[in-house]
Amino acid sequence: MTSMTSTGRADRTVTMREVAERAGVSVTTVSHVVNDKPGARIGAEARARVQQAVEELGYRPNVLAKNLVQGTSAFIGLVADSIATTPFAGQIIRGAQEEAWRHGRVLLVANTEGDEAAERDALAMMLEYKVRGILYSTWNHRATAIPDALAETDHVLVNCFAPGTPTRAVVPDEVDGGRTATELLLSQGHRRIAFVNTTSPSPAREGRLQGYREAHAALGAGVDEALVLEAAPEQEGGYAIAEQVLSLGATGVFCHNDRVAMGLYDALRERGLRIPGDMAVVGFDNQEVIAGHLRPPLSTVALPHYELGAAGVRVLLGAEEVEPGASLRVACPAVTRSSIAAL
Amino acid sequence: MTSMTSTGRADRTVTMREVAERAGVSVTTVSHVVNDKPGARIGAEARARVQQAVEELGYRPNVLAKNLVQGTSAFIGLVADSIATTPFAGQIIRGAQEEAWRHGRVLLVANTEGDEAAERDALAMMLEYKVRGILYSTWNHRATAIPDALAETDHVLVNCFAPGTPTRAVVPDEVDGGRTATELLLSQGHRRIAFVNTTSPSPAREGRLQGYREAHAALGAGVDEALVLEAAPEQEGGYAIAEQVLSLGATGVFCHNDRVAMGLYDALRERGLRIPGDMAVVGFDNQEVIAGHLRPPLSTVALPHYELGAAGVRVLLGAEEVEPGASLRVACPAVTRSSIAAL
């Protein structure tokens, strides 16, 4: 059962029989100890001898055999459209993996790059490996359809959701994030705050705008609708919108993401304007390579990717309760740097 | 063997017996067809009936059982220090996964964040799952020690190497990359080219400098050693070095990476200088979120992360030959954008 002939290293492989001989017990006893067989009556002394022999010989139990007996594996699947290759969304994988390990589970990751055939293959592979369940995730927060194969096992959506289905989801709280970003400016006395939203319809666009409004409302401050702008959600969009932000007499600006803020920085600098003295700027995402290294370093709100992955595993394993069809919303915390001055 | 009771979805699970009944053959015949048993004599018609029944019923063979019989699994392990969470190095995972799939293998990924205990756990887990072999990789190109457990199976290093050992490695060709970056400037007539190298000792520092020298030598052009500078390899380093680059009368500058170029851009802009008219700039890495979105978009050289992962799998599976102790060097291609003008 433990031979590894196909790797050509059989010389290094220790068998269960060798462990039994060293410990002076039967192979059956070794098997029961190694596989934690429930109900097996084994004396403490024999158990200790087996464990010592396992350690001395470097014996590695065959988990494949163990899984087969149990009818399920220690695996949790994570199907991702491109989070392994999207800057910073890889933290979803890290959060899911570390939480899985805490529960004695192993994460099987498949990156599909949004390709349907690759997705079908990935799901089929995971079902064949008898995963305990599957996390289905997207690099950006959005609505999604549920592939048929996903319904064959327990599953939880991460960073996406399936409206009108009983599927459970874990998503960032966009409203909370929008409110937090706006409060960073309001708390420093700013009242004419432009919001450069994205042109792409998405939960991020709707949610962050709602948060922007709620933050003003909580202070009894009105929102001048002229201050709500839209731009392509990258550096080029932020650069192009600068003139409009300035013409509206804004003293602060909340950008849909850090990349927009980066482009806006360039445009302001070209006009000889200083951040935060002439314009206070807040981003969204906390994209490390950018946010912490702009001049001045950008105050922003973090997308909680690590926590999305970790919470997804907890929901899948029943360690955290979410009603069917409901979404667990994870807060987006403020990251304060130097791009906001008091008005 | 195919029950999935622990997921609570046994109602959906199709057994091998049901397939046998539908196809009108024995369970043994189904098992032989499904597991591609070598030497089993099964008629073409019976085989077709089994395959049809498998499809109609949605039967999923139990790969765990198959692996157990074979003594090895379809898995290839990938142990990474933090490439899943480092912007753009995640492409190593994508390249390894897609190449593994092309060979009918499945990639097991474990991210260790450089933690030794996590690394031990990851390697033990992979050995227990009887992986065909393990890729051991680092987010930055560097020398590494080989963990003991890695020696228990076939292994290949990716983006790292182990000097003085017989271990095979796949690494970026830093010399080639440095030469390519320098040639982008030389070919446009630049002869006073500053090189802002990193302060961190690394194969990247040595290799890119060698490439910078070789590109000059190939043209019979001398290198003014005063033009070889060093700075911290991030935006702050590039910003701080600008004054020195300008004082040396350089017309072009090759930056150790795109982040350095981004900081240099800021410093040049503050002085009212234009890129590429007043200064031509080349980066290294092709970090998508940055390089393509600077003003002007940055000409650079790509780190071939996808290809490193794919080549690692090919070497592990013997589809590409590398001598023991040798490194396969993967070229770093030029990515031309708009930050270089002819002199």
C-alpha cells in the first residue's frame, strides 16, 4: 500500500510491515493506530511503540487508503476564475488554505481563467477526488450562475453570489466600505467630496455609492449629486476625470479604486497641485504594490480577500452559520496613510 | 466505494453496481473499463455500453481507489513560499497547472508564506498523497536550501536553485533580460545609459548587470562605470535616485524593476521633464498593474513566470531534459510601449 515504485524511489519507502516489526506488534495494530480507527482497542504502551517506530523509520501513512475507507477525502476544492493570477486577490487562496489547514483539511485549487471547459474539468476532478465541498470564487465581486456539477456537492460562493438560488455566499460589504472611505474625508472636515465611481455596473458600483450617501446622511450633510462622477476603473480614468473634479470645487475625492487614485495623482501633479494640501484623496482596494508606494502614500479601504477565503471555508464546514440564499458580508477596513489633510 | 455519505448528498451518488445493471455487465467489467485496467479483455460493444451508462447516469469514478491500486496518484505538488499572494508571480501557478492538466495531472498547491512548520506540513501532506513529484518554488529568484522531505520524491526547483546539489532548476535568464532591456535603449541611439540596479544581493542584481555590460560590448561601446547606480528596488528608490541620474548626463535609464521606474517617473515629472523626450526609461518585470498604465506606458522586459511553472512540470515529468545540478534558463522577452524615443 505504501510502495512508490512509479517515482523510482522505492528504496526509500518504509512499509507498514517494517513498522510492525520494529514495534513488535501486528500489521493490523499498526494500521489501527496510524488510521485512528474508531473503536480499536489498543494498549497505550503498544500505541506508543508504534508511534515511536513510525517516527524512527520515517513511515508515511497512505492517505489515499484512509480516504477510500472513509468514502470522503480531506480535500476542499477551490475553483477560481483567475484569483491566483490577479494581483492581491490571491489572498483569497491564502485565507482559504490556512483556514482549511486549521480544520485538518487540504485545499485543492483550480484556476480556470473563466474558461468553461477548464471549469468543467476542474469540477469533475474535484468530485472524483471526493472533496468535502467546493468554494467557487471570482476575482471581482459579482453575480454568477451556478455550474451544474457544483450542485453535486456542498458548495459556498466566495466574492460572488447567485441571486434567486439557495446558495450561500461570502462577499465584501461594499456599502460598509463606501461609508468608511467617505468617513475618512468627512471626519477631517471635508464637505464637498467628489466620488469617482466606476462605469462598470457591479455590486461595487452600487454599494460604494450607497455607502457614500449613508456617510453624508449620518452627519446630516447633503450630497450634491453633481459630485458623483464616473470613470473607467483604472489609471487612465482617474487621469481623465481630474479637470471635472477640480471644476466642481471639491476639496476631497473618493476614488472607486487605488488605480483611479494613481491616475488622478498624475493629473493633479501635472497641474502643480499638492496632495493632500490642495486635494485630499482616498482610494479603495489597498492594492499593496500601488497604495503604499504612491507619493504621498494613499489612504484607502481594504478589500478583505484573506477573510473572504477563510470565512468561505468556515461556512462550508459548518463552523459559521449562513442561511440558505443569504450572503455573509465581510467588512472593508480603513487603511490610513498620508493622502488626507484636515480641511 | 462511491458513497459520499459524509457530504449528506448520498441521494445523488451513483454506484458502480447501478452502472453495471444499466449496461447489462458485471461490476468487475465496469471497474475494468472505468479504471482502464491494463490487460483486461473486454469487448468493444460491452465497453461502449459501460461508457454510455456512465454518461447517462452521471457516474463519477473514484480516483482515490484508482490511485491506491496504482501506488501513485495523478498529483503533482507545488510548494510556494508566497507566489499565490505576490502580484504577478501567481502566473507560476497558472503555468504549472495548465501544463499539468495537459499531461493528465492535477496540481496540489500549498502556500507556506516562508514558514518552516507550514512547509513541513505541506511536504508531508503531499508525500502522504503519493504525489508524482514536487515543484518547490519561490516568489523571487534566489538560491535556496532543500528541505529533507523534498528528497523523498522527485522534485524540481522553480525560480530558485540549490548550489552544489544535483537538484534540477528552472529559472529566468537574468543575463538575457538585462541584455534585452539595455538593447531597447542602445538600438534607439542612446549611449549614456544609466543602470539603476538593486541594493539587494541576488541573481537578478548580478545577472542584469552582466547583461547590461554584454549589450554594450556587443556594439563595441564602453560602459562608464559611474552610470551603474544602486537603489532600493521600489518606488521610493527610483524617486530618490533621479537627481544622480540627471547629474550624470544620462539620456536613458534602465531600472532594476517597474516599481523603480514608477518612482523615477514621479521625480522626473516634478522637475518638469518629459518621458521619453527628456529621458528614455526601461523597466523590468512587466508588472501589469503598473507597467501598462504609467504615463507614458512603460517599455520593459517580462519575467516569464507562466513559462517557469510550465517548464517545471515538463522537467519533472521527463518531457524536457535537464542534467542533474543544472538550471534551465528561460528567456525574458521585451515588452515595448512608449517610454523610449530615438535619441
